[in-house]
Amino acid sequence: MSGIFLRWIILSAAIMVSAYLFPGIEVAGFGAALFAAVVLGILNAFFRPILIILTLPINILTLGLFTFVINAFLLMMTSGVIGGLHVDGFSSALLGSLIISLVSWGLSSFISDRGRVESIDIELRRKSNDRWE
């Protein structure tokens, strides 16, 4: 359960970072960012898979870059529901969704399901014939 809580905080921080970087995105405070992260998480859980399936041909043609357009659309939907989050236009939503996706992916990649920060340890051993395994 703590893994979900940590990812929720990370998504909220990513929303705050995107609001700090782009003037087209405004957040009333961290509480609004927390609530926006909940709504964005719910929209991502229910609507994102449907939208990805519906736009699969264009997503294949763009090599997956159309997913950022879907994320921007979901961010604009979130700003319509949350009063403390305001997105000016589609270009701001696209840039904001890019930052939110990158920050959230980068920070969440170090957190396990149990909520612990983990890193990848690789141990190389020298075998015969000067090979490493």
C-alpha cells in the first residue's frame, strides 16, 4: 500500500513541476495537485486503455508518440474536473503531459510495489576465456 502512496506523491510532485515549468498550467497548491493526481490516476486507469485501443493504428504509425496526445487529452479532462488545476490550451497540456510522464516514470522506476526505493545491482564475474558473465 505504501508503494501506491509514494507513486501518488510522485505524480503530485510531477504536476507541480509541470506547473512550475510552463506558464500555461496553473495549480492552486499542493492539495489541488494531490486531488488532481487522484483524478488523473482514475482517468488513466479507466479511459486510457480504451483510448489507446481506439487509436491503435495512429499510435503504431507514430511509433507510440500519439500516447502523449492521449495523456494531454486526459490532463485537459482532469483540469475540467478539478477547480485548482487550470490548463490554458492543448499545447500546454501536451508539454505538461510530457513532463508529468517523464518525471513520474523516472521516479517511479526506483520504487517497488512495497514502497521501497530499489536500485539494480549487477554482479559481473570473470569466467574462462576472458569472458564476463
